[in-house]
Amino acid sequence: MAGKNLSTKSHDKRIEKIRKLWHSGDRQNAANQCQDILRHNPQYAPAHLVYADFLSNNGNAQEAAKHYQAACSLSDTTAECFLGFAHFLKQAGQPQNAQEVLSVGFKKWPLNVQIARELGVVFAENDQHFHARQVFEHCLQLKPDDWICWNHLGCSYAQDNHAKKAIACFDKSLAFARKSPWDPPSKQDVENISINKASALIYAGETNTARQMFEAILAANPKSHRAWSDLSSLTRCTPKQIAEMEKHLQTAQLSGNQVALRDLHFALGRSWDKAKDPKKSMAHLDAGNKIVRSGFHYDSAEVCDRIRHTPEYFPPEIFSSLEVSENQRKLNYQPVFIVGMPRCGSTLTEQILASHPQIVGAGEITALPMIKKNLLGTDFPSRPEHRSLAHAPEILSQLRDSYLSEISRIVRDLRPDIDPKQGQILVIDKMLGNFDMIGLILQAIPEARIIHCQRNRIDTCISCYSMLFNSPVNYSYDQKELAEFYSAYEEQMRYWHAHVPPSTLIKSRYEEMVADTEVQARRLLEFVNVPWHPGVLDFYKQKRTVSTASMAQVRKPVYSSSVERWRPYEPYIQPMLNAFEQNQ
């Protein structure tokens, strides 16, 4: 036993020298020495970690994974092993597996700040912001002046509809960052936190303060492409500001900075649109979208084919009993789903409804897609066995219980002042892609009501094409693919409207909403079975957090300038128009 301890100590000294070789760039020599250690002691976790890093850097992911797993499973494993394995999994596009690894590491080393912080980050990246906040708050109990963690906590609060709490976190992050002796921030770090705060101010409805903050950031750093992108989304840029962006775009082209090029192209596309120059606007949007589209794999034919065939798994007879509402039990929190395409007027609809005292707007809830993925896999529905799973009572029961439990938690978190004993509360889930799950939703939760928001198809697509989305909307970065996806979505929705009772599914058109807001608001409130409340017409005065792309627009009274906005763009959107014609 003493000999083994002596050997381990010897290896410990050697691995420190190997790490120095690694960090100095002599990685092949470091890897060779790791192999030598592992030949003598294959149970030595630190050597597995360094060798796994070497294999990963050289593109041998399969072997790297084996050594990362070994490093984490051995008795002398360290927090560094778990952090290394999680980083590898994230780089490999496996964020859920990274979360599992870090969760195990967190249980082993609950007082390790870095493990806690990274677990919070991966929770946030997996859209589990409530859990992320819990871990970040634990991390801050361990290290209250961790400015990095305060920034992460602020981002999670912002994404989880707590804008004011997010702003407070960003203020603390900036305060601690400016006096941090242990990890001083770069100028870029401070700028990023400031931009995060400005975005949270928009979410909170403080749009003038946010605009002033973006302008201050740009005064300090006129090259801040992220600030230009956000400012152009918030307001109409001046000719001088547009000229400034064009100048920095040329600089980014010379340097080959693709992220800056992307942000500036989208910013200029939006700015020239507001300046009524569709030709220049679309030239920049085409360039920006091309940069984004080149960065991922997307098979339009495969995706659209699955969307078109989804209704085949949900025959009309399953909807025949939905009208029998008296057999449904009254839920404390009744879900109201808003579905459709991005940029279809859904945020306006949610803001109007959420201005009713009996309705809570919960934004884009990620719970249902995640529950479906866990129960049925990522490719549902596409295989023959999915036909029976689509109606399996145990699947539907689990989906129902998990989803209703989650929205109950969300409402308690968002509105602790609400007591469901005083009357039923309606909860709006505005995850638009849930249109693809209507068959599952209505079998599992027949009490649900679904509002399908729709807008002129070309207006919708141009508006999508002008956006750099935070969440994956892979179909949106090519004119032809965007029109193909819209056509497939439209075809699926025709099926639901043909077979789902109108008491359960209703269409709300954006053009009709802006033309006569009161009539349409009354119609929707009647649909969800709540009494009229005049406060819904003052929706733009509400201070609830709005974190979607339309966050600035819903702070204003209804306007009609977005109706038929596509007409001047007709010469520049021929790929989109041709695709629509081919998919008629």
C-alpha cells in the first residue's frame, strides 16, 4: 500500500510537469508522457484527463470520451476531470449529457464554486432557468463577490421573466467586477454585462433608459457589433449611426470577423428597412442570413416532410369528444397555448390577454417540448411504432402530470400574489412551435385552449428573415427554406382547424387584431371563458417582463405599419415567392 502511495505521489509530480508542457504548447510530448504513466498505472485519473484533452484536440472524439469517462470514474478523480468531460460533451453538441456529468460532480463537490457555476450555465443553456438560478444562488452563497456568477444569474432571471431581478444582478456583477482582485474582467466583459443589463431594461419596459445605455456603450466603443444589433432592434437609427455601422462593417470584412459581420449585417438590414430602402435592407439581410446558415446542418425536405405527415398520427376521431367539457375537471391553472410562426403577432396577443387579472402570461415555456423529447424521443412522430405511442394512456398521463406541475410552479414563481382558490387562473404558454404538438396536447390536456396566431405569410417570413433569433430557428436563414417551412406549417394547421372543435382551437389574425383590437380581444376572452376587462386595451402600459423579439413593440399602442410591409420588397424576395408558388 505504501508503494502505491509513493507511486501516486511520483505521478502527481510528473503530471504537474506534463500540464506545464501542455500549456506551453508542447502537447504531443505531454500526451506521450501521459501514455507512459497510464501504461504503468491505468487507474490514474489525472493522466486520463490530459490524454483525453489531447485526443479531443486532435479530433479523436470516440477515444477521448473513453478517457474522460475513465478520469471521472476512478477513485482519484477530481473536479477538474468532471469539468473537462462536461466541456467536451458541450463541444460535441451533447448539452444534456454535460448536465448529467456536472450534476454528479456537484453532488461530489457541492462546495466547489467552478462546478456549481458550470452546472448553472449548462442548466441555462438547456433552458432550465429555474434550476440554473438555484445553482447560481448556491454558488453565490459560497462566493458572494463572484461577478461572473452574478452575470449568469441575471441572464437566467431575464430569460425566466424576472427582468427587475435581472437588472439588480447585473448591477451587482458590474460593481463586483470593477473591484475584483482575483479575476479582473476585460473591457469586453464589462461591455457584455452592460449590454445584458440594457436588454433586461427592454424586457422590463424601460425602453428609453435601454436606448440611452446602448448609446453610451457605443460612445465608449463604436465597434460594439452586439450593441449595434440590439440598438437597431429597439429604435430607428439615425443616418449618422447607419454610416457608422457601414464603416465598421468594412473593418469587420477586412479582419474576417464573422460574428461582427453577422451582427452588423442584421443591424443594417433592420436600419435600412426603417429608412425605407428595401434594396439595401435586403442586401444586408441576405448577407447576414448567409453567414448564420453556413454554420449548421439543416435538411429542409426532411423537416417539412415530417411536419406534413404529423397529422397522420392523430386521426380525426380522437378529437370527437373534446366538445364534452362537462366531464372535464376544472384546473386551478388552465393552460392556454398560443401557437404559430415567429413574428406572427403572438406577443401582442399574449400581452393583451395577460393584461386581464385572471390571466398570467408565462412567455415561451420550454417544458412541453422537453417533456415530449424525454417521453418520445427527438424523432417523434416518424416511425411506425409512434402510431401507438401517440395515444398510449401512460405517455399521455405522464405528459399531463409533468406539464401541469411545471406551469403551476411557473405561476407560483412569477406571481406569488395569486391564489388559485380565489378563482381559476389561465396560464399562457407562447411556445409557438407547439403547433406541431396539438394532437398530443388535446389528448393529454383536453381542458387546454389553443389560439393560433397568423399573419400575412410573406410579412411573417420577411420579419423572420430580419431576425437573429436567440433560440434555434434553423429554417429562418434562407429565403427558400423559410417559405418551405411556412408552407408545411400552414398545411398542418389546416388539418387541425378542420378536425379540432372551434371551442378548443381558434385562429387570431394579426391584421384583424390591429384593425379592431377591442372586437378581437372580446372574441378571445370569450373563447377562453373569462369576462371582459377593459384593462386589456391598455396592454402597452403593463410592466410584465416580455423577452421575445417583439418586446419593444408591445410597449406601444396598436399600430398598423407592419401590415402589408412586404410589397416594396417584392423584387428582392423572389426565392421566397417562388418557393411559395411551388408549394401551393
